[in-house]
Amino acid sequence: MAVKKNEPQSIGNILKNFDPLKDKFVSREFQKYGYDLALELGDLDHKSLYFRLAKNYPRTVLEKARSFVKDANARSKAKLFMWKVGQISKIERERAGGRARIKKFR
């Protein structure tokens, strides 16, 4: 059974595919997701930013922004992604009754 790219993976699958020379930044699932996101956006210089986003933001917000950027033809995918995350977060805050921030799930 093939696992889709945007579905959560079991830790066993992540460790099976782990290459210590290539994936030296990965020790947790959110780091793997953040690294893949930075790679897809072509912004490996700021991979720690994507680690933090993957840890603190709901995955649905990041997936919506990722799919938006994937469909767009932008010069800077990273800038467009950050703008869209902010826009989606603002909409989610308004839906939640104006709370100051989106709650972390961890």
C-alpha cells in the first residue's frame, strides 16, 4: 500500500526511509514535514522556519497554503506560502471568535 505524500506517515516508515547523510536534520515527524516543505518551496536556507511552522501550526493550514502555492506560478514560492499561511490563519482566527492565535495541537 503506497502512502500519499500529504498523509501522515508512521514513524516506522519514516525511519525506514531515513538516510543519515541526507536527512541529518530529521529526528521527529514535524521536522520531516518541515524539511519536505522547504525542499518543495526551494527554500532550504530557512528550513528551521518550516520546522517551527510544522510544529506550531495545524497541518490543515499548512496544507491549504502548500496546495495554493503548488498551483500558482510564482517567482518566490516561499514568500507566497508565508503570505497564504498568514491569510488562512487570519480567517481561522475570525471563525474561532477572534482568539489571539491558533491553538497548537501539541
